[in-house]
Amino acid sequence: MGQKYVLMFVRDDEAFLADPAHDHRYESINQWFMDLGQQGKIVETGSELQPAHNATTVRWSGGNPLVTDGPFMESKETVAGFTTIEVSDLDEAIAIAKRWPAKDHAIEIRPVVDFEMDGH
Amino acid sequence: MSGDTSATLEAISAAFRDEAGAVCASLTRQLGDLDLAEDLVQDAIVIALQRWPRDGVPDRPGAWLLQTARHRGIDRLRREARYRDKLQALSAVNVEQVSREPDERLRLIFTCCHPAIAREAQIALTLRAVMGMTTAEIARAFLVSETTMGQRIVRAKRKIVEAHIPYRMPAREELPERVGEVLAMLYLVYNEGFLSSGPDRATSRDLSADAIWLCELVNALLPDQQEVLALLALMKLHEARRASRFDSRGSVVLLQDQDRAVWDHAAIADANALLERARRLGAPGPYWLQAAIAACHADAATYAETDWAQILALYNALTRVMPSPVVRLNRAIALRHVAGAASALEEVEALSVDLDRYHLLHATRAELLREFGRIDEAREADRRAFELTNNPAEREVLLRRIRDGGATRDGSADAAAPRLAREPP
């Protein structure tokens, strides 16, 4: 059985959307997803997210819900999408992330909690 | 047991270094669990530290450590039913075989130095699992508490298990990057030993010697890797000149004032031979170029005979493969000897934003300003350098310069003014 990882695609939305060529770049990104899908490595396709300026955050302050405009952390770079893969180990996940075609992204690789393991 | 005499701590450390990595690698393979294996070997080392000083180092320290680790493991696992299959594997561990053929330590080293593990944890894990150092010893060497170091190790090992970092050799295409991780770790360990050595610091352990030993091991297990050979040469070149770094009063002796007769010329020749072999293995990488620069210094019979043109050419190549501001700063010093102080000062000024927090930027700038008689600015730059370094030897040199001005009254450069040694490390 493999290990599941969520890949979070992090980017500077403003710079990405300002790039007039950004539409074309989806061709290579789609190809990346197709290749992975054909290899049976994708367990949940995930989503691309709207820019963080459309985000709303709910947190609790002294037990009271507090709704604020914007992402949970103010930062130029925000999570722009995510997908879940299942591979043999972290090295395979890293190799897949390295093939991601958009080099102005960062990709955070997070192992998913396995409820069959002890301690959860 | 070997004889009836007690063993010295040095002999015990050497035995750990020779055996611990192989014991840990064997046990990891047989158990399929680096976390557990590494803990058990560490337990065995702690027990050995109690017994060997009294009883002597056993004839086969590796088998002793593996046997002890195995007993510890069986005790521990009996209390934890969920490890039943591992208990079975432990019972079957063959203590006669601390496997060397093929040497499994390389897999252990690559796993400890996985890029997904923070550099400081890579260092701690490698020193513990491969060199057989205790957590307490590592904590002392890096001036942090044993608790902090212990947590660092626990966190790293937990990540190996929970993020599924594999215990295996990197694939061929990953090798350059992964070897780079190991070398960066080794060079940091070396520098920690090198920079902390000196008359004031009583360390029980010479980390520099450990780093060289480990680099030699990597070279033996993974032969004909240019950058491995080059780093080995680089460390040997620093080591060959180490004895002349301090005078009898414990003050730093700068490169131009060092007694070249006490340099280890046989070691310098060895390093040059390594460099020559490495050169044929491909286009020069960052360690090769740094080692070649160190070799230029080591080969000069006197400071005046230093081949600065060659050094500048090597720095030009180094800035291409490693375009960091620190490399450019070091290049500026070579530039001063080839093209003059004005060009060097111009280059240093261009780096002053990037390296504002780096004391050697300010110290170098001070030296160059002094050559133009700009004494007040030079003193101000030295003050800034002084604020930015904690190294006692460097602080002493800077303080002397701030007090004396480092120049004669008419403002011309004083050849006797102390200068900071500034080639790497």
C-alpha cells in the first residue's frame, strides 16, 4: 500500500495572473495531471482555487467566531490549488513535484494522516 | 575482553566511529526500521560508555554493540505487543555478522542526509547513527542543551517514519543532488570543528577529524565522485595548515604571518594528488574550485609568492558555479592583489547591501579604506564588524585595529597592522 500526500501549489497570484502568457501554461499543467492520472497516482484530483483576495477566514477569538477578509495568513504567496497523490514514498512524491511545469510555483508536500496507523 | 587494562575515551570513540555506522545499518536492514535500530544502537553505546572504560574495549566491538542492541531491543519490545513481528526479526538477528560486504553505511548516510530533513538535524542524525556519537556529545559540540539536541533528533526521526522517507540508495539521476546534501553536511561539521578549535575551547572531540574520516568513508563507498574527492582535498588542505593558526599566546596568526615550515607538506601533496584525480572526472564544481584556491595558498613558499592571478581565475570560475555574495567578497580580495585596491573597494561597496549583516564584509572594507588613508571610515567599518561577530579570535583582531587605527600618523597603510584571515572556512 502506498502513502498519500497532498501537493499544495503555492504561488504569487498577482504576478501569475499579470503574466499575459499564463493561459498557455495550463496546457503543460494539464499534461502533468494527465500523465499522473494515467499512472494511477492521483487519488483525489483536488481543485484550483480562486485568488486569495476572494478568501474569507473564520477564526475564534475568546470563543467567539471572528470573520475576516483575506487568507489565514497575509502573504504574497498563497495556496492556489491542491491535489492528492498516492505513491510509494516521499522520494517519489518529490520526483513528481519536480516535474511540475510552472517553475514560479512552490509545491508543499504534506503526508496525509493514516487512520490505520497507531496514534491517531 | 582485550587485556585487563582500562580503555581511554579516545580508543572508545574510535571504536564507536569504526563500528557504530555498520551496526546501525545492519540492524536497520534486518528490522526494516531505522528509528528503532538507531535508538537501540544508541542505548548500546551508552552502556558501552559505562563498561568499556573499566573492562576495556572488547575484541570485536561491533559484535558486542550489535549483541547489546539486540538484547535491549528484545527487552523493550517484549513490553510492546504491537511490535511482535519486529521481535521475531530481532530474535533472528545474526550477531556474528556486522555486515560490511556490501557496506550498508552509505544507505544510512543518505537517509540521515535526506534533503527533506533540516540541515542541523541531518548533522545530528548522521553523527549519532553513523559515527556513534552520543546525544550529549553532539549537544556539547554544537553548544546547545542535550534536551534541545534530543528533540531535534526525535523530530527528524519522526519525520522519516511519518512522511515515509525511504531507507535506500538514491537513484542515479538523484545522485548529484543527494551527494551535495551529504557534502554540505560534512563541510559544516568540519567547519564547526575548525572554527571552534583554539586555545580557549576545551572540546573533548575533534569534529574536523570526524568529518574527514566520514568523507573518506563516503569516498571509499562511492568512489570517483569529483566533489567528494574535492571536499576531502579541501579539508585536508585546511587541516595541513591548522597548526600555524595560533601563536603560543593563543592569538590568531594571519595567513601572511604564518610559519609555513610547520605546515604538513605531506598532507598538502596528498590533497594535490586528490585534486588532480578529481579534475579528470568532469567540469570543476564548487568544492573542486575552493580546494584549488586553498591549494594555491598552500603551494606558495612565501606569502609574497602567492599566485594571485591563478586564484582570481579560480574565483571567476567559482562565481559562475556558485554566484553567492560571499564568494564575490572573497574574489574581491584576490582582485585587490591583481588589479589594485580601487577595483576591490568598488566590488566590496557593491556587495554592502547584500552582506550588511556579514562581519567580514565590513572588516574587508575597513582594510581597503585604510589603504586610501580613509582612517575614520575604516574604524567605523571595523566597529560594525566587531558588533557582528562572536568569534573571540576575530574580535581580538578587530579590537586591536579599532584601538590602534591600523595606520601610521601620516595616514599611509601600515604593513604591520593585523589583518583578518578570510579565505574559507
